[in-house]
Amino acid sequence: MAAGRLLGGCGFALLLWLYVLATGLPDTATAAHWPVAWVGLDALEAAGLIAVGVLAAAAAMALGAELPLAALCVWLALRAPGRPRRHSSPS
């Protein structure tokens, strides 16, 4: 879960960097729409980092909490009183 938080934090830090790029890049360059190109690239990087961070935290929660609880619920349901049990028939 720490890796997910780290990646998410990096993604949000890139959002601040986007502001710096959008306001600080020179208007004149050899490429047309130079600021838009860099801001677009970094926006996609930020979105990717945030998504990976969120999905990593979700996977950790599923593996560490939700699946074990689901297994416990199945085990309890199978052992519930009043549930018909299989008996071996005498031969």
C-alpha cells in the first residue's frame, strides 16, 4: 500500500509541475504549441501515476481484507446450524 501512496503522491506532484510548465514555458519555440505538448505529456503521466497508485491500493485491500473475509463468510455459511449435512448411507 506504501507503493500505491508513493505513486499517487508523485502523480499529484506532477499536477503542480503542470502549472509551472503551463505558465513558465516560453511562447516562442521551434515547435508549434510547445507548451501544449509538454503539458499534455505530463498530464498523461500524472493521470497514469494516480491511476496506478489507486489501483495498487485497491489490489492490496482486495488481497489483504476482502478475499480473506469472503473466505471466512463461505466457511461460516458451510458450518451454519440447520444446514443439511451429507451423511454416508450404510451399505
